[in-house]
Amino acid sequence: SQEQALLLEPSNAYRRAIQYQQLEKLQKSGRDDQGFYVQRVSGINGVQLQLVRASQEEAKQHEEEERQARLQAIHDAAGFSAVFEMMRDSNKPAVGHNLSFDLTFCLASFAQSLPASWAAYKQLVQRWFPAGVWDTKHLARQLEGVFGGSTSLGDVYQGLVEGGLDGPVAEFLADQTSQPSSWGWPGISHADGYEAYQGPEASSHAHEAGYDAYMTGAAFACLMRLYEAAGSQPGQNESKAQQQPNLEAVQHLMGRLNIGR
């Protein structure tokens, strides 16, 4: 026959499994003349197997395409869970602003069903965020002398990064350190090609996921500097302007989340 394909008779799943096994034996027998590959075809009679005439090279190409399709299907089914797993495996600190609900939602959506007890939930958080979780709203609320009662993300970012709270910050540093002028903010910059969040129009991006994440990270860096100053030893006057913030300064607040009442 010169037909390019042979459609096998409809059969149930059990018989199709046997057909697959026998056809696979032929394909792996090492014969040069097997000349086909197997594909599944869906029609009015359900799923059927079809043999397609092909050279060895074409059969191998089809097998690789099938393998890639299966991998893609797994990837598509995983969705954002794959990103969530990469975040876990990076072993980096997780930072959010007023993130108790966001944290719970992400775990329920991309990790597993939420456990019934608070103790089990905390263990779940620790497994998925092994480097720790910090809430910038909770950190800001502990510094009432700087922020007063206004600790929204926009207010914290504007106050620390854009200088809106320079006065209260100067008073805080004068109260906590012997040389407040030596405690500069950490430098925050953007990679080449990502300048949209700089300049006078940057605030127009507020509530974009990327911009809110940037604001949270920048605020966290500045908050760590304030906690470093609060924990500094008398007489410590080393300039901090060009140093990375020290995570140890907020270690005691790891896992402490703001809870609305």
C-alpha cells in the first residue's frame, strides 16, 4: 500500500495499551525497515491509534516533538507554581508590605491547601520561604516616632526614599546615634534598560506589580538602615552610605506580620 497512514480499529483503553506495547517493541527492535511512528487520533469513535509511514529520522523527530509537547503540557499545567518554586529554591528573603493576605493567597494558590492549624501554617510558610519573611508595614509601625500613624506603602516609600520624612528621620538618628550624619541611605539604582521607574513620572506606575515590588524593596532597604542605627553601639561612627543594609538588624522581626483588626 502507498497510504501514508493506517488507522487502527477503535478499541478500549486496555487494548490500546497492549497495542502500544507491541508497536513499541517493533520500533525498538533495531530494524531499519519498521518505517512508521504511532500517534493518537481523536474522532467520533473516540481515541484511536494511527501508524504513520516515516523514515527512522522522521520517527525520531516525531518522538522528540511528542516529548517536548508532554514537557510543555506539564509546564502549562504548573503555571505560576513553577515561579513560586523558583522563589523558594532561590533561598532569598521574602519581603512584602502588609502581606498577610497576599502570603496566604499565594500559598493556597501555588503551594497546597492551607492547613487547619496556625502552627501548621507557620511551618508551611517556613518551608516555602526558608530565608524568612519580612513585612515592611510591621517594621514601619514599630518606628512610630518616624512614621506616626501613616504606614501605607506609598507613605513609607515617599517618606524614606523620596525624602518626605527627612525631619523625623534626622530626629530619630540624632536620638539613636552619636553621629547621625554618618548614617546615609543605601544607594538604589536600576539596571540599564529599566529606567521607567525613575524620574518625576515614576509615581504614575503606582499599583503596577513591578513598581509596588520596587517600592517595597527600596523601603525595606531604608528601614533596615534605621534599625541598624537603632542597634548601633555608642561611638560607632563608620559611614554607612556606601554599604549594603544588614539583614541582621531586623532579624528579630522576621516572620512578624501586620494583622488588621
